[in-house]
Amino acid sequence: MKIGVYFCNCGTNIADRIDGGKVREYLEPSGRMSYFKTCPFLCSEDGKVFLEQDLKDEKPDRIVIAACSPREHEATFMRVMGQAGMNPYLMQMVNIREQIAWVTEDPEKAVKKTSVAINAALKRVELHEMLEKQELEVSPAVLVIGAGPAGLKAALTLAEAGRRVTLVEKSPVIGGLPVLFEELFPNMECGPCMLEPVMAEILHGEHAENIELLTMAELTEVAGYFGNFEVKIRQRPRYVDIHQCIGCGECFEPCPVSGTNPFNNDMDEKKAIGFTFMGALPNAPYLDPTLCTRFTEGSDCSACSAACPMGEGVIVFDDQEQIIERQVGSIILATGSTLYDCSRFDNLGYGRLPDVKTALEFERILASNGPTAGEVVTSTGEQPGSVAFIHCVGSLDDDHKPYCSGICCQYAFKYNHLLESKLTDTKILHLYKEIVSPGKEEYALHRAARDNHNATFIRYDRISDLAVTGENDGQKIRLPDGNSINADMVVLCPAVVPTADTEKLGAMLDVSLDRFGFFEELHGRMDSARSKIRGVYLSGACQAPADIQKATSQGMAASGFILSELVEGRKIELDPLFASVYPEKCAGCKVCMRVCPYRAIHFDEENSVSVVNGVLCHGCGTCVAACPMGAIKANHFTNEMILAEIEGALK
């Protein structure tokens, strides 16, 4: 076997400490090396030209390159090998700059260490295999799950680039939680107004034809991998044809049945048919089969249909659930978050005292399309003379959620501002553990709250130090120092937590969850928009508590990854450095499946063997180390190669 060694002097970086001529003298007696050549700068343009031509002339079977870190120039030399007509995986690179020249002062010792390292590489490279990259046809279409700010922005960005997008939303409306908020921190912008341009583009804009919007729908099944996902979506019946409905609302009043309205947190009632709230998009009502007597009692009531000015066919009583199948190349998770269950805190009175509200309930009370038409009133219908905001309910608490949600203080100070403008004489109390208001504009609300002469700030250490009890004149709050204060209304600001569907969706997509229950990112700082499953991306508060700015930015980041990785008409290349299974050795114990951090291994039940998906595998080697039967091989890093390298270093 003809093996050549190329020694890079790297200017004086290597040559000042390591004499290439002496290294050659050490290596020649082994007989493993066919030739040894030096180059001043192998990574330079002249050096690459020299290497390419020399490979064509010498036609070696394998080569060893002694130079700098493989992280820096291994890909460079592999490209040169490809240009010379040589398989790029028939090379072993030795780092003699950082690992030897820069850390070994004695030139003689540096020469010996270099000789040992190159000898080990010579022994290893004999076993290298001719690996080939694979090409894979891909679908450029994208599935976006969740039509909140992150999902909307991602879908629109992709559609503007010409991609086909299927946008799936579980509720009857788009926009997520912010469309329920009439004013948003820090600049008190109208939530629906701010999102309306994006929602209008999604529904009726220039690129709307590229977006398939499926409301009242959920992902039920996923098969495949990056570039080729087969997904099934279950869409519940709306019982209203949104293409014929003009959203006039004439069908609401004749409906004889009412029930609690979940979009106002059950604080008022809605008819069996109606909008989720005024101004909701799509501008069409939906019929709730859990209220309508046609479904609950088997009646033949058609009052809503009879009142429709568009005639028959708009209200579709026999509408059926659909299973919709789509092929997509990638998936964006933008499922948002929810609030921690405040009923876990018996001492705070939530669910027991009518004037103890969560932040979301208070948000709807403030809204003009909410249960009180924007009037802040207590359960007795009177304006509160005092309101207490309890921050950090469940946050920064090892017994509940140890993290800070980041947005709670800011919306609490927004409430302070709104109360000050609506009820100028109302006394406000802020009970807090920590104050968090980062950002160039966010601190203004905090400062305004501090400057409000009607506002009082009291710090507490543990939520158990507080107790809210009902009194004839409102609520009494026991403070940490043992004193008490009265409040006509108490608003709890709970921790932001993952939605109830997060765990189920994570299991379906093989996307791991972090220790807090959110979808786990590939890297918390450098790759927060990518999951550990290739082709599945994360946007917004499904990955961590987030405000609208962060959510939409992350939605666009996920879109950017997709547009760069799944280019229409281009095949994706699969690096061959993934694991593979020896079927004859596999005992079917599934240990590899349990330890794989990328969910790249599945079990073939028919043949009782594990199978590695090369698209998902990152070549980390965890499964190779864990397999008790030695049935898994890491391409380019086999046990035989590693042992040969060790033997070459020791002999």
C-alpha cells in the first residue's frame, strides 16, 4: 500500500520547533511510509496547487497530512483530494502545530512526539475505507405548527420565498395569545393591531396562495426524516364554511343555547355558534358541538342556519372530521406556552376567592372585547379601590419552577400603567421576589410604576410567606413580616410553562424536552432555533419563555435555516460519518435507542435489529460505546482504526 506523508512547516509556527528532515529519518525504518514531502504553507493557494498536482503524480493509496488542527483545514485538504480524483476519506490528519510545536519547547522532544503521532496515523490510515457522500431528494415544503407570532412570521417568511407552507393551528383563530391583549409592553401597542398586517398577509396577501391554513387542527402522526417527512393532520369540523361566510354575526342571536366562553377564561358566556372574540381572524364563527342541541340532544334546531343572510350551505351541520396528509421537508414547532396552574397554591385563594385572578384573566378584563368590556370591576360589580399584583407565582421556586420567566414583571408594570390611567385613585401593591426589566425600552414601565405615588413595592422571599384570605371588604393579604394589607382585587403573575401538548408532540417527533419541559434546543446559545432532530426547528415560547420580539425573531431564524438547508431543486448531501449496525451481531436489546441523543435509531421489528438513520445521526459514537454486543460501527472511527492508532503510538 502506497502511503504518502505531507509535512507542513506552517511558516515558522511548526518549522521553528520541529525539523521535518529528522522526522523523516525517524519514520523511514518502519516501512509504512512510501514518501515524505514538506511544504511551506500547505493551506495556501500555492500549497493546495502543489498538493493536488502531487497527488495526481504520485497516485498514493492513502495519505497522512501533518499540519494544524483538523478543525481548521481538514475540509480544505479533503476538497483538494477530491479535485485530484482521490477519495477524501483516505486521509488522516495529525495536529502537530497546536498539540506539539506550540507546547513543546525542546526541539528534540518535539521531533520524537511528532514521529510517534505520524506513525500512529500511518498505522490507522491503512484501515481507512472509501466512504462516499450520499445525495437525497427532498421536499421544499414546510409544516408550521402553531399560528402565534412565531409561527405566523415563520410561515410568511417562507411563503415570501416561494415555499409551500402548511400552517396548523389548534384553535379556531390565528394570532396566539397576543391577539387577546389590547396593549402590549413596553410601548403599549395594540396587540391585534400589531399582528393584523401579518395575519392579513397570511389570509389574503400576495403570497397567501403559498400558505395552507388549517385551523382547529392538530398533528397526529409523523413518519420519515429531514427532507422527507410524511405527516397526518386531524382537522376538527368547524360546521361553518369559511369561504362562504361573510362574518356578519346574524346567526348568533337566534341560537337558543349558551355556555362558558373559554377565550375569556370562562368569565362570561357565549352562544353555541359565534366568534371566539370580536375581531378574531379568520373572520368566521365556529359552532361548538358540546353546546349545540343538534349534537347534545339530537334536536333538529336550525335557528342559526335560518338566520344566515347568505342562505343554506354556510352552516354545515354534517361537517366531518378530516385526516389530511402532507409531505414536507421540515417542521417548525411554534406551539407557544401557557401559565402555571395557580390552583396549586392553596394559600393564594385562586379558584376559591372570586376576586383573585390570573394575569391572563386580568388581561381579558382590561380588553374592550372582554367579559366586562374593558371595565375593571370586582365580582360585586364595583371598581376596586386597591389592586395587589403578586409577582413570581411559581417562578424562582425550587418547589415549583426554578427559572425566571422574564416577561412577568414587564406585564405587571403594564397593568400598573393601565390602572393608573383607568382608575386614577386606585392603590396598587406589587409583591415581588426579584425585578426583571431588561432591554432599551422596557425599563420605562418599571420606572413609571416606581414613580407612581399610589404604588407600593414589597419584597418577599417565599410564596408560602404570603396568604390571601377572603374578607367582607375584599381580600386580606398576610405579608412576610406578619402584617396584613387589604386589596379589593388580587392578580397573580404565574410562571410561563410549556403547553399541555408539548410532551405528546415531543414524543411524536422524537424531539427531546429539557429539564423544565420545554422543547430542547440543539445548543442554548448558538442554535436555539434548531432541535436535536435534524429538520425540526423551534420558534418562540415552546423552547423557553419569550416575548413577542424574541418569538418572531426565532421564527425568522428557523425559516432562515430551512431556506439555506432545503433549497428547492437541490439535493442534500449526507456525510458518511454516521453509525451503522452489523445485523448479524445485533441482539435486539435496544440499548442504542435509549442512549442516542439525536433519536437517530429505530428498531426493525420484522428483522429484530436496530437501524441507524444516516440523515439524523451526528456520528457522536454514543451508541457504539453503549452496545454490549459490539454490533455498531462508527464509520471512519471503527474500533480497529482506533486500536491501530494506539498501537502505532506505543510501538
